[in-house]
Amino acid sequence: MSLYNSWTQRRAKGMRVKLSHLAEKQEWVYKHRANEEKLPQDLESLLNSKLGIQAFRWFLHSEFSEENLEFWLACEEYKNSSGSKLATKAQDIYKQFINPDAPREVNLDSETREALMGLMEDPTTDTFDDAQQRIFSLMAKDSFPRFLRSSYSQQPLKVL
């Protein structure tokens, strides 16, 4: 009988530990839902929210179009780069997103693309500003409205 009691006590202890972890997780989700119950309804505010960026990224991934967001984020990071790293980072962004053979090419008009080619020789922190603004406008008009109607924006914590 004592062997059975010992086994029962160990099992009960294990269940208490699991339940306490579940309660902690539930508390975390509740706190974050209270803070970010609804995602921002405009793209600019959404891009200033970690949860918003992640939910939007997952939505774009589901549509096979996350390159626009990745480009926009790369441009934000580029603007905050030190002067010595600008040329290297500019080339990386160009190769990844702008070059016609880029693996994650973004949809830019030929005028913007050509202007960027000329700026690549001596890049500055505002080199990608025009292209970044065009991609922002494209996301605001195209993918962001679809995102707002999707489950990714309605229940971001469930999706993530």
C-alpha cells in the first residue's frame, strides 16, 4: 500500500508543477492581452509594436510576400548604422531587395530603382528613404488592409 501512496504523491506533485507552469503562462498571456489587446489600426503604429510586427510578418509569410516588410525593417536598421558600415549595409540591402536578380526583390518602379543605382557609390543614411517610403505606401494600400481583415490581426496572440 505504501508503494502505491508514494507513486500517487509523486504523480500529484508532478501535476501541481505542471499546473503552476500553465497558470504562469496564462497570466503572461493575460497581461500581454491587456497591454496589446488590439493591434494598432494604422501601419505606422503597427510597425512600432513588436507584437504588431510579428503578427504582420506571419501574415505576410502566409501570403509569400514578407519581402516588403523585411526591406522596410532593413532600411530602418540601416538608418541607425554607423558611418563606417553604411557602404557594406547599403550593398547588402541592394543585393537582397533592389537588384533585379535579388532573392527577395521588392516591387519598385524603374525610376526609383535607377536612382538607387546612382546612390550606391556614395551611400548616406537617407539613401533608401524614397524606396522605403514607396514600399511603405504599397504595404499601406495593399497588404495592410488584408492583414486587418485576417485572423492574424484579430487574435495575434493565438496566431503567434
